[in-house]
Amino acid sequence: MLNIIKIGLFVNKRSHRTLQNVLPNLMTTISKNYESNPMVIEKIWAEILTNQVAPKTRIVSFKEGILLIQITNPTLYSVLCAQKKVLLAKLQKALSKENIKDLVFRVGA
């Protein structure tokens, strides 16, 4: 008989899957899900920023752990660059450190 673990894995009682064996595959799956579903990242990004700042930014892409964010003006670019470490830490905490490795800001309309 199979048991269902909360993270959605099926484990046969006779097999002994350890967390060490399962975790790398799970993290890869999660990473692929984020890359294929940017709405999750966009939602968390909007929650991290204030209501005044969030509409002035737009996530352009997320590839290989790098989140590219377009910003409407140079002043906001300076502010976000100064807060880059804090923003990155908040995203990593919310999404997992293995997924987001860096933030890249670009000024544009």
C-alpha cells in the first residue's frame, strides 16, 4: 500500500527513500515550476515592494536563477540597487535560496 506524504510524493513502505535522496529532485521540480510559472514570482515581488513602487516595476524574465526586472525611471533604479541585498534575501526566503540567485535591474519603459 502507498502512503501519501504532504509534499506529494508516493513512498512504498518497503522502499526506504531518505530526504537526502528525494530533496534534490524536489528542488529541481520546484525550480522548473517557477521558471514555467512566473506569476508566483510576480506575486511575491509585488508583496515585497510597497504599493507605490510595485507598479513601476515589471519582471521581464527569470532564467537560470537570475530575475530580470524592468524599472520605469533612474531614481527608482538607484533605490532598488541600494536595497538589492535586502530584496534578494526576502525573495530567497519566500521562494527558496536555490531558485533566485541574483536580481538584475534595467531602466526602460
